[in-house]
Amino acid sequence: MNQPTTWRYHYSAVAGSGMSALAQFQAMTGAKVSGSDRALDKGEQAATRAALEKQGIVIYPQDGSGVGPDCQSIIVSTAVEPTVADYVAAKEQNIPIVHRAEMLTQLAAQYRTIAVGGTSGKSTVVAMIFEILQGVGRQPSVITGGNLVCLEKQGLIGNAWFGGSDLLVIEADESDGSIVQYTPHIGVVLNLSKDHKEVDEVAGLFARFRTQTKGAFIVGEADNLTPLKDNSTVFGFGEGAKIRGEDLSLTSVGSAFRVGSTRFTLPTPGRHNIENALAAIAACQALGITLNEMVTPLALFQGVARRFQSLGVVDEIEVIDDFAHNPVKVQAAIETAQLRAGRVLAIYQPHGFTPTRFLRPDFVESFSAALRPDDRLWLLEIFYAGGTAQRDFSAAEIVTDIICKGKNAEFAETREALRKRLLEEAHPGDLILIMGARDPSLTEFGRELVHSLETR
């Protein structure tokens, strides 16, 4: 059989955040790339499709027609079951089937990679490192799960860029265990809390990641990260931190802090974002960048879409969209919202029946700790993205637990019912905070809410 002159990489489920990033990155480096996705077949995510096609990525129906003898491999995510037509076609034609995490590992091995791990803040720290490196002329590349606003402004999806140098910044995911596949030039672990897995299990993954890092290792100051701190650069706010944030100033729209004698400002609110910036500073310092060189890029940091992103203000009511999706993140998002509002009207859509059931008591504690007496919380039903998960659990059960803690919480059966409820409830000075992951329609719901407030 004659081999094709140019191999093609076919991404099944190409519209997903992790998959689209890899597909775009390969296309940007000159590779021949195609993809398919059941959501695109339904006419959904038209903007994503357009952005992929703009990069030269050919979109096929997810019926196996995109899998052919010129395919070097098909790349799949965990959302692609063995019964999906692309998967079946690849097996029939003996075409290698590569998981998304394995493809990222192969790409990362070709660069001086900065891999960022941790159960919270990965996308933001990746973005900060990338923008610092860009700001000082290092021409970095990035592959990430969140959409960088600075790349969105160039008409891109925002989760991938090929800069041309040997520096690549990536997220190292602990949720699927893939973090242990990387051997990065610089490794970063931000924090450790219960999320997709128990803390002890994730700690073991981080320990292995530490041993596989070839150069500097950056780690947060939390006590449960102590086993990783030997010969590492610790960042944080305490006396044991080498990169230490001091003289903190928190406002409703940003923050300021000092590292040594260098003063930084950050246009993103929340103490947790100062902590994210300290991690990025530590990683970039390990690449030989001085503190003074980092001041301007961080002051101009454009952020990550759906990371406390304002969708509009109507009659002194602001609507904020946020990706928060685990107990630590939702608590941080609510506390940040409280800095700029007299009252927070919080909305959360859990994603995945298995992780939501796993984290139920932690969600109850986080919401109960964060909500003030006048704040309100609505939980939408758990977002179901397909698959074989048992759908025998409801977000209404979590609401009942939160109410038992003496907090103001309600279950919203539909978004339309929630929209009407918010129009009744919202008053000048309130902030509506929409939280949740993996469902791009949450942002659209937020925009529709802004429009409803304008016309009510």
C-alpha cells in the first residue's frame, strides 16, 4: 500500500476544550488535521466550528467518514466510547487510537515545557505564565483548557497558540491521572484539595510528577504539599515562601502586592488570584526573567474567559460568569463577588453525576461557609454530558442539605424558571454570579439574563 505524502491527525470530539486545543496547536505547527463531534453534527457550537475551520481543520460528520487510510492516528477523549463510529472505523482499518492525554504528552516532550498542576487555578496560572513570557519577547506556545482573552481578541478559540520558540506552557491534569505522563522542564503544583479524587490519591500523583520534573519545581505553601517542598521553590504568603506576597491590597476590580522590593498590580480580583500570580512569578523567574520584567505583563493581564468575567451591568446589577466547579473554587468565587456587591445571588450548575455525588458534603460546607445572611443560592440540575453515569441523584438533595445549615438556597428546575425568579429578586447593588463547568451554554444564559434585566 502506498503511504500518503502527508499524514492526517483526526480528532474525534474535536469541539471539546482539551481536544480543540490540541487540534489547533497541531494545525498551527503545519500538520494536517481533521475532526468530528456529535455537538457539531447537531448544529451546536457554530463559533467553535468556524474557528477550527479557520485554522484549516476539516470537519467531518461523526459517522466514521473522517477516518481513512491517510490517518496517522485518531485522537479520542474519554467522551468517545468504543461504539462511536470513528472509533469503530479506526479499529476496522487498524489505525492507531491515541487518547488526548497521550497526544499532549507526545507534544510536550518536544519542547521545554512548563507544566502546571493543582486542583484549582491551573488555567489562570498557565495564562499568566504565557502572558509574562509573551510580554518579555520569549515567543511561548500554550495548550490549555481555558480560553485566553488575549487570544480570543485575535479571533481564536483561545486555548492554543504556537509561538515558534521551544517554550510550551500546558495544564497537567490530575483528574484523569495524566499528570504523571509528563517529564517537564519546569513543574508547578498550586494546591491540593478534594476534587475528582481523594486527597491522598492526588498527593501520590503529585509526588510522582515531582520526581519526573527535570528542572525547577514550584509548589504552594499549604501544609498538605510539604512532601513536595524539598529543593523546590515555595510560593505563598507565609515566612516559609521564597516567592512571598506581602502588603496585599484587595479591591472589587483588582489587587496589588509586593514581592521583595517589587510592587505588582493585577487587574483580576481575589486573594486567590494573587496566589496564582505568585506561582506564575516563580515559574518565570526559574526561566531567568526578573521581577521587574514581569510587572508590566501582569498589570496588563487579560485573563481567562469564564474566570470571573463580567457579562454586563444593568441598573447597578452586575452579572458575572465563572468556571468555578469544585468546592474550593465556588467558595473563592463567592468571596470574590462579595468584595464588589452588597448581596450575591449565586447560581451553580453541578456537572457530572459521579463527581457531584462524590463532593456532596464538601459542596454543602463550602456554600454554607461562603454565603452571608442576605446572599441567595440557586442550584440547577446536574449537567449531563452523555455516557453511562447513573442518573439517580439530584442537585435538589444538595439544596436540602444547605437549607438545613440555615442558608438561603433554592432548587431551580429549569433555567426559564430561574430567569423569572432572578428578575423578581435582583435589585440595585446585587451581583448575579453564574458558576459551572463544561457547559458552554451557561455563558449564553448569562447574556440572556443581562438582556432580560435591560428589558424588564
